[in-house]
Amino acid sequence: MQWRRWQIGRGKPSAERESGDVAAVLSCDCGARWTCQRERRGRVERCPRCGVEQFLLAASPLPPALPTRKQAAIDWEPQSPHAAKAESPGRAEPSTGPASKLAQQPQDHAPAPAERPDAGQSDAGSRRPIEEHWVEDDATARARWSVWSVRLIAAALAVLVGLTAWLSWEGYRRRTAAAVLEQATTRGTAALVEGDYLQAAAELERAAKAAAALPGDSAAERRATQLYLEAQAWSRLAATDLGDFWLSRAQPDAAANQAAWPDEFQRLFAGRVVVFDAWLRREYDPDAAQRLAAPADRPLLQMDWATLGPSARLQVTLSDDPCFAAVRPGQPQRFIFAVKLAGLRRREEVWTADTVPGSAVLLTQPEPLVRCGLPLDEDLRAQLAEQFKREAGS
């Protein structure tokens, strides 16, 4: 606090400091007191009464310190003459001799107490507690504001540090996700072309997760997800062709073994994927709606695919999956897709192979289809490109 007051008064040197002379009062053991002026250098003074030498310090190069607010409040306290006499009843009136005048001169260079405008008014000493109480309240308020300022600054710094850390982590996460997406997509697509479907499914799953971590890039996420679903479907492809299975079972001399067909179907095709290239349509079929326990006023999704054996007919019932939402009533459309089979059941002379709801996936890559025996012509390429645009959005 003293340093602060010195800094406040630093640019305002007093007249005594400018002249270099500061009054000082010296006293001797013999009782003599005399006034002399301090100079820029110290010197030796002699007592005018007994002649004893005393050393006088040089004047301070620093400006005089400002009085504290509390000290100023106490110095400004008005006192009435009666209150002063009541406080010191046995004290004699000060003398007016030379020695008393010399003793009443200011000590060193301390400034005289300032006079307040209302110094002439007598409050019988009642202003002192009020001033001291005001000084204490002001100090408490300053301390309270200092504490809150520190808290606010600490909170702002914490928010700034947290925001900086989050932005750094978010940038690092996005860069890492973009690198993983590119690398995993390249590896997964190459494995899908080469026929390593398990490796392709693992890599494309990583690519789909990395694409999901990139906000605002929904096209990349759809492409990675579509490729992953295709690779997963190809990795679960049934080892036996569904048509070949039915033609080998539905022979006239094998009619007696029809009771074993569901078990054989369950062993070969349950949970496995079969690929279809067929036309889908929506029609109002009350018989099919009753058989499937569906509303009669709702058009059902039907597939123009059936295998007719010598003694029985096999048809596949599809669930209304989201990838078939483009099919409209009266507008058959071609689809090349993979779907997972559930089981085999019989109704009258027709056998029905049920599919797992939500398992249908549109195929967009030509290499696995060529490996399965489909001819790669212009119609197939156009159909796959249209399905890729529909599913992946590109």
C-alpha cells in the first residue's frame, strides 16, 4: 500500500523536494531542541547549548507518502474544546515561549493534517466511529469485489481452456476419421472385388463408423454403409442355389419325402442370403392378404419369381423393406438384391419361402454378380448404377 501511495504521488514532487531543503528538529540530552534544514548530503550539527555534535541525515530523495484513508478520517475528526478539556483535565495550557514554539513545529517532512470544511462544527467526538465504520465497509467491499473478480477471471480462463481443448480434439478426431474412412474404403472395396467378403465386411464396417463420426458428410456415410451392407450380405451367401435345391427335391418319385423338405431347407438356407434378379410389383390380392394376415385394402409387395418343379411350386414372400419403397401400384420395377431366408412352409400345393424382415439389400457392385454367373451387359450396369444412386445418393 505504501508503494502504491508513493506511485500515486511520484509525478507530483513537493516544493521542499524541488528546493532540496527539508526542515528537521534535533534534540540533545541537555534538553535543547533546535530546527535545521536537511540538505542533499548529511552533515554534523552542534548543540547550541552544550556543543555536543550530532549527525543530521540527508533529505530523502523520495516524495512524501500520501496519508491513508483511515488516517485521514481520524485526522479530520472534529473535536470541540470542551471535549478536548474533558479528555485531559490535568493538562496545562501550552506555553507560548520560544522552546514551546520550537517543539510545536512539524516533525521531519510529514504533511500537516488537512482541514475539513465542517471542522468548525462540534459533534462531541461522534464522527470518529462513523468514519472508521465507513472505512471498514469500503475495505470489505473492495475485498469482496476482488474475490468475485478472481472467480470470474478463473471461470473465463477455464471456459477458454476447455473450448480450446475441445476444438483441438474435434479437429484431431475429424482428421483421423477422414483418414480411416479413405483407407478402409479403399481396402474394403478391393477385398469386395477380389471376393474376400469377410475382409471386405470388416474394413467397410470401419469405414462406416468413421463416416458416422464426420458431421455434415452424410453422402460419405451412406456410401460406406451401403458398401458394408453389401459385403456383409455376400459374406453370408448360401452355398446352394435355391432353384437347384428345389428342382432336385421336387421330383415325382420324391413326393413321399415332402415332410423332410422344411428341415432340409432350414439346414441349408435358414439365416443365409440368396441373390435375386426379379421384377417387383404392388397389387391388391385378398387371398395373399389373408394368407399373410395383412390388411385387404393395402397393396402387397409381390415378386415375379417362382420355381416350378414337376410336383410342386416354390415362391418367395418378401417383406416390405425400405429399399423397396420406390415400387408403386401398377408400376413393376426391376431389382437386383440380396435377402436373408427364414424358413419353408406349405399351403395347399404351393410352397413358400419366407424372408427375414429388414434383411433386403440392393446390390450395386458388378464384380460379385459376375462371379455368381450373371452376364455383365449394359442393362446390368445401368441397373446397378441406378440402385447405387438410389441407395448411396451419388
